[in-house]
Amino acid sequence: LVRIGETGLNLEQNLDHFVNKALSIEIPTKKPQILKTMFRCITELSVKTSVYASLVGLVQLGNPDFGHDVVDRAHAELQSALDHYDFSSVRLLVRFCAELAKTHVVSYASLFDLLTTFLGVLDTTPSETPDSLLDSATRSRQIQLRRDFFVYVVLAVFPWVGSDLARYDNVKLQAILTRIEAYLHTRDRSVLPALHVWSVPRTDSTVVALRTGIPHAQVDKNSDYLDLLYQDVVRLREDQWQVAAILRPNPAFMARFDAASVQHPIPPLVIPPESSAMHYPLNFVPFQLFNPDHEYQNVKSVDRWLVREYTRDI
């Protein structure tokens, strides 16, 4: 399970061989160990998320109960990650759930429900979640960080499964993007100057540009990481969801997945209420690309974000 997809064999043949000659045979006696190992791989070898989703899809063709067990385990892991503030695992597990929809293990309706549940935090106001330990300004920042995180998680699944969600229900997809766009217009942006550290070198200095110099004129100083991801997703949609930087073994199996008669709903999740004990991820410096001459490479593609995401996962 750990090494799958890393050999020199054709990936599709490798998956088929592994499912037929090993995994399917051992599931009846070693299912707990298999599930434990698989979910550890999902959060620690996340570049292969689609590989593991394809494995589950292939096994489910002959063993629908295994697909049900994986979805139940994904739900339990995701709820635990939320309850224990493991925000990195939340992001990666939601990505896995999205890929399970692509391999027809999870129903698209329940994936939409999951994303809608996350966006429900946008309806929570500070007055509805009082916390006497925080002053008003700190509380407002906490509320925005909480909302930013769940919006990011939702946007982050679209490079993997946006085309499939659009085919299933483009109206619901548009509603999600419209809701996110409306939220982005309301965010406090006072932190932006501290995040745009990119600069060009002084004419009298050879010091690397990131340490001295004047602000780089070409870098968008009115957008942060969340704005840029939203812009990438919108462009991706306009480009018909074409993404080259994601490992995708499953297209070779799509005809088989399409024939799957069983799809499983993701049980409802409970989003923990806002609390001073929960420290959501802070806003961070947007990932940018420069050439050796410190010239800004204005890469208007989701690939820029994917490079940053893969590096972050490592």
C-alpha cells in the first residue's frame, strides 16, 4: 500500500495487479490493518490521493462492503480531525473524499452536502458564538481565520473534482462559487501589507531581493492566498478544468467505475463551535515564482498553487 504507484510498471496495470493478486485476497482477514495503513498514506503521501481512491474504486467493484467501510472510516477520521484541530488532515481527507466521488465510491450529492456544511460557518456571526476570553478585535480575527480555513478547504477540492461536480450539478457548483465570492468581498484585508514581502534589489546592492529593496511592482498586493486560489479556480473552470499537475490513474478505469451500482453517502459531520482554544491557520505569504534575475513570473494557472500545495504536504 505504501509503495503502490512508485514502481516502473504501468500504473494502471500495477493497480489492477495489486487489487486482484493481493488486496482483494487479504481484505477478509486483514481489513483493519489495510484501512489503518491506507488512511495513514492518505495524510502522509497525499500526492497519491487519486491512486488510493482508484484502489478503493477497483476493490468496490467486487466488494461493495469495502467501499462502505472506507467511507465510514473517512467520515470518522474527518470528524476526529475537526474535533482535535488537525487542520492539515481535514484538508487532505476532504480531498480524498472528493476523489472517492470521482471513482464512484462516494455519491456526488453527499460531497456537495459536505462542502455546503463547511460553508455553513459563513453564516455564524460573533454574536452567536460568544467567548468571554477574547476581546472584540481578536474575536473578529478568529472568526475570519475560521471562515477562511473552511473556504480554503472547499476551494482546494476543485482542481481534483471540479469537472465532475460541474457535470453532476453545475447550478450547485455555481452557487458555491458565488457564495465564496461574496464572502471574499467582506474580508478584512489589513494584514495584506505584512504578507507582500517580495521586493526588487536596490541598484547599489547585490543582496538577494527578498531581504532588501523596494516592493515588487508586478506582484498583486490586493490579493492574498485565498483570493489567488479563488482566481485560479475560476480560470480553471473557464479552461474546462484541465489540470496537468495531478497524478490521475483513474481515467483508464472510468468505464468500469461508471458501471458501479453502489455509491455511498458521507454521513453528516458536526463542525465544532468556535472557541478560543481553536487556533485556525494564519494567513500566509502567497507563493510566487521568480526567475534567477528576480523577475516575477506571473503564472496565472492553478499549477502555481499545486506546486505550493504539494510542497506544503511534504
